[in-house]
Amino acid sequence: MPEVDNNVLVERLEGLTKLINEKFETNSDQHSKIEAQVVKTNGRVNSLEDWKNRIVGAIIIMNIVFLPIIFMVVNNWLR
């Protein structure tokens, strides 16, 4: 097996460093794209959750306020 001198090791390490840096740059670009999509999706989900919370609140108010009144009116009407 041939002996590896320092120049060969330095070249190999420089090559590895270059490959690792390219991978990090590619990864950084991909993360930027993913982050943009996540922000867009979170906005949609938040608006749907707000809408759902309004509906649930309306149902709760209807059950607390309107249903007892309706039951009282129907009960008085049936007597």
C-alpha cells in the first residue's frame, strides 16, 4: 500500500470540506423554501382555527341563552 503524504491528505481534506459546504448551502436553500411554505400554511390553519372558535362560541352562547328561552316558551305554549 503506497504511503500517503501530507499533500495528499490536505487535498482530500479540502475536497471533503468543499463537499460539506456544498451540502450545507443546499440544505440552507431547502430550509428557506420549507420555511416559506410553513408560514403560508400556518396562516391558513390559524384562520380556520379562528373560524372554528367563533362557531364553537356561538354554539355555547346559543345553548346557554337561547335554548332555555325556547324551552320556556314551548313549555308555556303546551300548558
